[in-house]
Amino acid sequence: GESVGLHLPTLSVQEGDNSIINCAYSNSASDYFIWYKQESGKGPQFIIDIRSNMDKRQGQRVTVLLNKTVKHLSLQIAATQPGDSAVYFCAENMGDMGRRALTFGSGTRLQVQP
Amino acid sequence: SAVISQKPSRDICQRGTSLTIQCQVDSQVTMMFWYRQQPGQSLTLIATANQGSEATYESGFVIDKFPISRPNLTFSTLTVSNMSPEDSSIYLCSTLGTSGNNEQFFGPGTRLTVL
């Protein structure tokens, strides 16, 4: 079947290494950011979020960094596992300013080599 | 988090026909969103559907092509009308979480192929 992310940039890492996926956003008014993971044949799955009043947030094996000065967001995955292989999207919105729907970035395909 | 189901999961349709996609949420939600994901691409918002009001469409999407219904707080439909091969995409239903943080949860998607 057709796969998500056929034409997306690809990051290939070895199992056990750390992964860093980057995202640039354009709307300086955005105040809420999310990272999603999408596996083939599935809808996007929420990973971690961050508000614009923070520059770092940690979850289980994942860390999101936000640099509002250069409008850059990154997702760090520690000790990457084969199950982390998927397409990763950043998304943003201005939730408190009325635009509740998310705007998605272009996505990065993560391939984990065993 | 909300649990969202969609029907059908996939379909292959002939050009000129229409397909209605159903989205069911396991809890009452005010806002529902419909997205399109073209092959190898990111997600693009089609429209926002609030119960009791007309759907709000994004630039490039019109009601005649993508009519939406929102009859209650747990259900919505998106119709892809007069289909052409360019409509071949994954169509995703989404809703906001209840934590107040604006995170969105997605259904599994409907994979549409138009011949």
C-alpha cells in the first residue's frame, strides 16, 4: 500500500543513538507547538507539546526545544529504537488567539537501523 | 484523550462519483477538524466543523466540493464530491483534547484512491 512520507526528508540513525528532528515555523504569533508521530497506515499520534513561554520540555525519552528567536523547534529522541521509525511532524497554533486548528510542518521520516 | 474512529478505512472510487467519510468520537466535543494528507505530504486543514453552525473552510476548499455535516457533538461526515484522481489522499478527522492545551487527536484516516 501507499506509505506516508515517501517524498519527505529522511533521517537515518542507528538503534541506540540519539535522534534530533528539526522544524522551522513561520508564524511568530504561534504560541503552542506539538510534535506528532505518524506510522504507516495510521493517523498522527501526539508525542509532546510545548507552550511559547517555555524553551524546553521533557517527556519519556523525548525532549522538545523551542527557540522563538529563530522560530525553530526540535525533537530529540534518546536511545532511538526500531519502533521509533515513522514520519514526524511539528505543528503549531495560536490557541489562545482564536485559531484552534493546527498548522503542520512538512515532516521528517525517521529510519532506525538495527 | 479522545478515541476517534473513521469509516471507511479505505476506498477505491471512480472519477465523478462522491464518497462520504464518517467520523465518530467517543466523547462529546465542540470542535472537529477535517484534514487532507496527499501522498508523501503533510496535513492540510480542509475545514473546522462546530456543532450547530456551518463549517468554516480554509482557502482552497469549498463547501460544494467538500460538504460537511455535524449533526451532534460526537459525529461528523465529510463528503468528497465529483471526485477526480487529484482527490486521492488520506482524509483525517481530528478533535481537540479536553485538557485545555489545544492538543489535537486524530482518527486513523480514510485512504481514498480515485481512478
